[in-house]
Amino acid sequence: MAVHTVSPTENEGIVVVNCHDMRTTTIAWSKNHFGNMVWATESDALAFVSGEVKEGKEGDWTTIGVARRLLKGEMEQAVFDPKQMTGFPEGSRIVEASGLRVRKDGLSVAFGVSPWKDKEKGGE
């Protein structure tokens, strides 16, 4: 079971609870916004989005995290950050509203991409 939690200091986190032995594993914890948690259907892998607010932009700057081998107690994590990837469309971002699709073995994730627009200035 994966749980999204928010602390009194407004940090957010994702915690996985192994219901067999009640062990908990913290997957992520930060000031970012987490969401779109999706389990792989044939693997103990969890994919999720992490969004960071950027002043003057519509929507968050979104990265995708994947945590694997969660039930074995040998967690492996990978983060897809478009800023670090060659070939990601310039001026675009991952769109959290399109959802995530995870391959059943947890080895790849599909997501939506959209141009990253500036916020409209109100009253001008």
C-alpha cells in the first residue's frame, strides 16, 4: 500500500507499507507536490510524479520517480528529470494531468508532454 502524506510543516511524502510484515519505507519526502502514484501490475514497483512550483509558469515543473523492489527491502530508485535528458522538447514539461502508465514489470513509464506556458499577468 502506498500513502501520500503531508506534514504540519507542509513537506509531502510517499510512504509504502508492506502489509505482510507492516514494514514502512519512505520513498520520497520534500517540499515538492507528489501525486499520480501508479503500481506496476506484475512487479513491486511504484511510479509517481513530483512537482515543483516555478514562479511565473503555469503548472509545476514535474519529474517522475520510480521505486522498485519495495517488498524485498532492497529499494532501487530512478528519477526522470527532463532537464537532465537530451532530446526532451525545449520549452516543454511533463504534464501531471495526463496521468502515468507503468509497464507491468515497472521498467518503463509513459507520460504526457506539453509546452510550458508563462502565467498570464492579471490586470495588465
